[in-house]
Amino acid sequence: MRVLVINGGSSSFKCRLDDLSDHPLPVAPPQPLWTERVDWDQKSSVAALLEPVLKSIPGSVDVVGHRIVHGGPKFRDSTPLTPEVRAAIAKEIEFAPAHNRFELEAVQAVDHVLGSGIHQIAVFDTGFHSTLTPDAYVYPGPYAWLEQGIRRYGFHGINHQYASRRAADILHADPASLRLIVCHLGNGASLAAVRGGKSIDTTMGFTPLEGLMMGSRCGSIDPGILVYLIRHGGSTAEELDEILNRKSGLLGVSGISGDVRAIESAVDSGNQRAQLAFDVYVHRLVRELGAMLAVLGGLDAIIFTGGVGENSARIREQACASLGFMAVKLDAAKNAQPAADQDIAASDSRVRVLVIRAQEEWEIARECHRFALARH
């Protein structure tokens, strides 16, 4: 089964082609048949960007798997991209504005280039968090909110699922025995508390805006701020959306960039606003780590993944320093970018610290494989 994966993010589309057998698949990804990545700025046409890439694929394709950020309350498990599912994805565009519309356009590009008869599967970023219990996903507002579908969904689930599975593989442990905190840190960022291989809490909620401070997103803030800005500043919904999603976070505080590499470079040059942005980022990360730890009631390993989690030794070290009381040893974490997935905690640590490469495309391929086998 030749599976093409299209992973549409807020700034790139990553594609991967595998030829998968009927046998159980490895946890870590094998060498793909073909890969391609195209960067973009959300202003160009997805069709113009992707169609040349799709035409360059070597050989045939049997199944196409797509990362879809938000499927709403109804669609959480991987599912064929029927007209009903596509309509649900379109309905949730407002709640994942940097993703859903463009991912749907990628589905349509596949229709155009590879034919509308090809089997396409949606793999939802919210799916891994479908195991959250009501006490974790219900907001403490009017009960009518819940009836309207206003609840916590969680995101980055595809990589949270992969990273927790890979952690068990690295540690040679039964996933059912592990308590993990997965730190997916990139331009978007979220934590997940994973017990027994299942998500029991996470920092993102109804939209990908809740939780940690991010590159250009504010994360959780006092909602009274928004009421204040509406009453006293005349802010519109569109203006607030622009501020909260694209002019806040590291970019908003530093005034320099939402890229951690640029922030760290500016810190080293003595820029005080960059230092403030970095300090706020780490403080909020530590605070949320503590919350996940409390929900788990103990911890076996912390996982860092995503572009920032994998590449910023400074953030790894400072974030985990507060957990020294749990014998988290970070001498090796001071090393820069690791060459591959690795356990970077000392052998006598009670809590392991892992750096695991994000492998969303492979996890989507695994989901397509699982789904196809289940149907047969």
C-alpha cells in the first residue's frame, strides 16, 4: 500500500511517500520512498504550491493521509474524507484559522491532480485527546457552552501520540506503565499529560490559542483583558483575532521575532525585551509543566519535541531546572541539537528527559495503515 502523507502546517507543507506492507509497522519511521517540503506564507494559493509537488511524485499512490487540525466535536478518529467530513472541516475554520482552510485546499488539490476517486483519510490533531474526561474538557462557564460544542479539544495530538509511543520504545517500557509529559514546542506549542498511553490533560483547548506562550500567539490570558479592550479601545473581533494569534507571544513581547533562535541571539546581544520575552516563555512553560505533573500524580519522563523542543538546549535546561527536586538530571541536556532521538538524563535520574524528533508524517502514515487494515 503506497501511502502519501500531506502535513499542512501554518508555514509549510511536508509530504512523505511510503510503501507499507500488511505486517505491523515499526514505531520509529523507516526511510521513506520520497519526501518533499514546501514553505509558504499563507498568502499564496495552496493549489499553485502543491500541484507541481503532487505531479512530481514517483509512481502511483493508493491512499493519501492528511493532517487536519480541527474536526469539531463529531470527528475525532481518523476517517475517510467524505463530503460530510469535508463540510465539518470547513465549519471549524474559524477555530483553527491558520490551518483548516489550507488543509482542505490541499485535499482539493489531490482531487484535481490524482483524481477524485483516490482514497483520502483525515487524521485529526484533536483525536489523541479524545480520551480527556469531562472534568478536563468542560469549561466552567454556562452549561449551554458545552451543548454548543464549546469545550476543550486539545491539539498537536498526532505528534503527542507519536512521541509518547516512541518514548516507551526508547525506554523499553510498557506504554501502559508510563506517566509522561510531552512538550511539543514549536511556533505553536502545547503540553500533554499522558498516562498509560492516553492523553489525560493538555494545555490547548477550544482553539490552538489556549495554553503556553508561543511564537506569535499569546496563550492563556485573563479574558477580562479582551472585555477591557472592547469597552475602552473599541477593538473588533477581527482586530482581537489578529492581535492574539499573530501579534503576541514572543513576537509581541520582544518586538523582534517569534522565532526562538532570533530571541536567543538577541538575548546574547543584551536586548532587554528579548530577555523579558524569553523569561516569560520559560516561566509559563514551567508553570504548565507543574500543572501536568500534578494531574499525573507522578512522572517517569519528560519529552521535548518540535522545532524548539528539539533544538533549544537553553529552554530544555531552564524549564527542567525547577524539577530538580525530582532528581531530573540535565547535564546532557545542555548539549545543542541532538543527532537523533535520545535519552538525555543521567542514568541515576528518577525522571528521564527525552528529546524526540517530531514525526507527524510517519504517525499519519501509521494511522492510514491501521485504518486500511481495519476495513479489511
